[in-house]
Amino acid sequence: MRRGPFPRRRRPRRPEPEVNIQAGADRRLTSVFAQIGVPAQTPFTPDAFQREAVDAVRQTDCLVTAPTGAGKTWIAEQAIRHIFENGGRAWYACPLKALSNAKFTEFADIFGTANVGILTGDRREQPEAPIIIGTTEILRNQLYDAMHTGIELETDFVVLDEAHFLGDYDRGVVWEEIMIYLPTRVPLLLLSATIGNAKEIADWLSAIRRRECRLIQESQRPVPLYPLYFAPSGTLLPLVSTTPKGKSRLYKKVNDLVNQKKKPSLGPPWGLPPFGDMLDVLRTYDLLPAIFFLKSRADCGNALKRCMRNRIPDDERKTALTRRTDKLLDASPHLQQHKQLWHLQNLGIGAHHSGQLPAWKLLLETLMSEGLLDAVFATSTVAAGVNFPARTILFLNSDRFNGQAFAPLTPTEFHQMTGRAGRRGKDKIGFAIAVPSRFMDARLAARLVSAPASDVTSQIRINFSMVLNLLLSHSPDQVEGLLKRSFATFQLMRSFGPKTPQRMLEQSYRHLWDAFRHHLEFLQDHGYVEPDGRLTEDGTWASQLRVDQPLLIGEGFRRKTFPENDPAILAGVIAAFVNERECDDRLPKKYLPRPLTSAYQRVRKSLTPLARQMHAEGFPFRPLYLRPAAVLYHWARGMDWEMVVELSDLEEGNLAMLILRTADNLRHIRSLAQVFPDAAESAGAAVEAILRDPVITEL
């Protein structure tokens, strides 16, 4: 992390012992390594599961589960082509803006630029096009609007990509809402990684949508995976062996290493392994390019320093890499000065994690996909969002941070990482290598190799935005009916068993209904909802604030405490609501102009009573900090990026995310032009002021 305005004392580093590793491989790997190579180029022939899915989706809803790289997008492409050629419209929903951008480019090449639009919040291009690519949140919001206005959703087909996000703790509720609200007339295609309870999801959809949801499952990886173990000596070993009865167990030599009194490790307990030497071993056996999944962002950055000998030996390749990098960075003066650019162009390596700017991560993904890099060092927490494959992935820990603590890898998380190993059309075989370290449980890694995929569980939770938007078009009794259709209710009913008394089945949705009633009563007490369940005038416009803290932001406008005529101050105040981190608000006075601090204090004072009431009722809210408000204020007023990063005490990627999310919130405020015209105009100006290089860069 960058150093903030207040210097921190650094601990002296302990000298790291010399580690001597020599490239070697177990004799059993001779036949495995002989399979390495590029497969012969043959005309594309769809697999059986792809043909089956294309046929199914023309008649029913369809859930397709298959390993990463198996060709799920081809199914969507064929289905969309059928809709498009028959004069229909299609919606392709993605979990990530970066993935939406990539699909937009891909589909524009296939169907023509005039026929494809994109809606992500950051981008709004050709929204009337017959094929729309966008984020799931945008599609969910369009469903809210359609239910409110009574106008049909303008699409004849919906694809939900990465449908296993249904089980994501933070965002799974959006996937579930879409599945519940989507009109039955609109066929639904869900594309997912392999999941344990896919049939349960298909059965649920068949039940609530009154039309069959066909389940198409493919377990075969398009590129076979071979698991290895990187012994401390530098020798590569098979990770597992197969018993005569067909069961997998830890390979004997690995088992002997793990059973030693001293835990095997490729590096010192407090340091990183010799990544440069490891790259030499991988290069010896033609196992590059590689993705290293590490424990922290700091490890990813420090890994680059341990590869200084990994100079690109081929002058032609180095020239090609430099030219391609320079061309991609033409539009971003900031990235041209990136501190890791030298490592990228001279060593063929890079660090990829959420602390990096989105454009930098996209640059690495592009170069890696084009075969110009040897290795990328990434955190395991972004494994699901990495948009590039490699011949080999290496993982140094068998646990992962789940948002609260480090926990053992689940089968799904493990498969997300190993799903990047082996490039379809470029590799005959892929490799996943366990690297011994203090955080590596080799036995767990061996079990995960053959472990079935994890089940997906419902993550639906009631929040104020959901309640307000449902009440736009539904009575409370009708909302109760919607909650009965939730995946959470379906799973709970199934857990009771077929002989469960009806009264117990009726109670299966009660926790959701009680949560809805709790939110409803609070909104009624504060004048957003009438006693009969209809929205008041304030409730109607507040429903358009589809943001993290809609009630507090709505109350701020209702009490006229938000600055409405200064875009920079408005951006700063909204950033305080967006921020999710604890902050040190001690800042030099030169960064705290009176207009900003006065506006911030006025908002805090005005909203404190409501925040206390929310806390007393058990509703979550986040405290407001001054530092993010100061950061966005100065960025909106044109402060230099490096100075803003220093002021924020954040890594560049985190700061960019704060700015992008603030822009999303401001866009919702901009939609309130009929009620708060001055604030809407200021919000629009603020969006324009904060979305500039290097936050927004077109590569």
C-alpha cells in the first residue's frame, strides 16, 4: 500500500537465506510432459453438450454447467443468432464490467457494431440495439422499471453468464431477483461453472417459471489437467497417484515430504520463494506461461523483484512485447509511467490484483492472452475474475480470504483457479502445481483435485432498495407471493422432506417475509410508504436511488442537507456514503477547505438521528468518514492523480473503485431531475469531472 501523508516506521528486513533449487522431474512425468504441445488446428466442431444445449434453449429454459473454457459462450452466440435472425432482441448479462466490455467487443465483431449495445453504468452505447450486453445489476433495474410502468421488458431472450454467482454472498441476490422477476415469456439461458446442486436450481426455476428448465451438464475439461507438486529441491512430482480401486491419494514421494518433522517449504517462513529459479524450472519443462496465485497483493508486487534474472532472451519477442505494450498504452499517459512497466517489458511478468488500476489489469490480460508474457502473479481472491488462461497455474496456499478470515479452499474456489490452466486451441494439457509453504496443506490440495463441485445456496437478503422497488408495482401481499418463489424458500422446503406437514412448508419463507415487514414498517414510520403499503411521493423518487445506502441518501435530499450547486462537494459527500473502509481522518488543513467540511458536518449532523434509529432496529449502515470526501472533492477539482492517491492512503485500484462506485451513485442522483433539478445537474457534472484518465482508459 502506498504511504499516506503520515509516514510509517518500517521494520528492518531479515536477510533471506539462499535457496538452491535445481530443475528436475520424477520419471513418471516423462510420458506426461511428452503430451505438451499445441494441438493441430482443425475446423471447429461443437461438442455434444453444446449441440444439445442449442437445441434445448429453442424450446425451454436451459441451465448449462461446464468447466471453464469448455465453450459455453458458443452456445449463447448460437442462441442469440437464432433470436436475432428472426427479428428478436437479446440481453446478455455479465457479473463484471470488464467481462461486459470484452463480450461487447466480441459480439460486435460477430453481429455487427450497429446491432450490439452495452449498458454497464460506466458505458451506455446504443441502448436501442437488438443485442444488449450489460451487467446483471442493470438488467435487474430494468426489470424493476418494467414492473413499475407495466411496459414489457424489451427483450425476447436473456442469457445469465456466470450463473453460479447466485451463491455469491455480496451479489447473489441480484441473480436471484432476475430469475424471480423475469417474465415467463422470455426464455432464459444460464451459463455456469460446474456446481454441485445444478439439478436443484433447474428444478426451482421449472417450478417458479412454469416452464421446463433443461439441465445440460459437461464435466470433461476441454484441456486435460495434471496436478503436480513443486518439491523444495526443484524437482517436479505428481501430486496424486491412483490406487488399484481407482481412488486418488497423495503421491508417495510427496507424502514422504509432507510427513517430515520439518514442514517442507520452497522459501523461508517469513519470505517468498525464489520465483526466478522457479520460472527457470518451468521453462526447462515447457510449462510457461504461468499464473501464480499468491496470498496477498504485497506478495504479488514483491514477487516481481524476485524474478530479476528472468530477462526475455528472444530479442524478437521482446520487441514485439514492447511494441504491443506501447500501442495499448497510447491512450493513458499515467500507465506509461507505471512503476511495474519495466518488469513487464523486460522480464515478461506482471502483478494482477484488485489494488491495480482496471486498465493495467486489462493490459496484463491482453498481453497474457496473446502469449507475450511468461507469468502473472495474482491473488487467489481474484481467481474468478481473471480473464486469461495459461499453460500452468501455481498456488502457494490452500486457504483463501473469504471477506472475514482465511478459510480452507472450497472445491469451487479450487476449480476456479485450476480452470485457468490449459488454453483451448493452444495446449494439449494443462498443469496445476502445489507449491510447499507454511500455508499449503498438500493433503487438502490432493483431495480438491477430485472433489465434486460445491453446492450453491441462496444469498437473498431484504434491503431498503428492494422493498421500495417492489412496492412500486406490488402490494405487500403480492410481495409475499414473490418471496415464496425465492430459491431460499425452495431449498428450505426441500430440506424438510416430502412428508413435512403443510403448516411447516408455509413457514419456509417466513424469515424473508418477517425481514420485509421489518423494513416496510420502518419505511412507513419515516414517511416513505403509506399505511396501506403504497409508496408516498418521497418513496417513489427514493426507489430510484438503487445504491448502497438509499435511505440515508434519500433522507439527505429530503432534508435538503446535501450540497446541490457544487459538483465537487456533492461528489465528496456521496463518496463518504460509498466508502466501506475505516479511515484515518487526520488530514492537513490545506486539504480540508471550509465549504467541504461544512457540508460534510451538516450532512452528518442531519442524518445521525436516522442512523441511530436504523442501528437500534438492526439495519446495517456504514459510518461516514471525511477522508474519502476530501479525496473525491480534490479529484473532481482537478488534483493530480499521484497527489490524490497519496491523500487517499489507498492503492490505485481501490481508489479507482471508490471513484467508479461514487460515479454510479451520482448517476442515480442524476435520474432525479424532476424532483431535485439542481442536484441532478450537479451530479451529472460531477460524473464528468471524476471519470478521467487513469480511472477510465480505453486500451
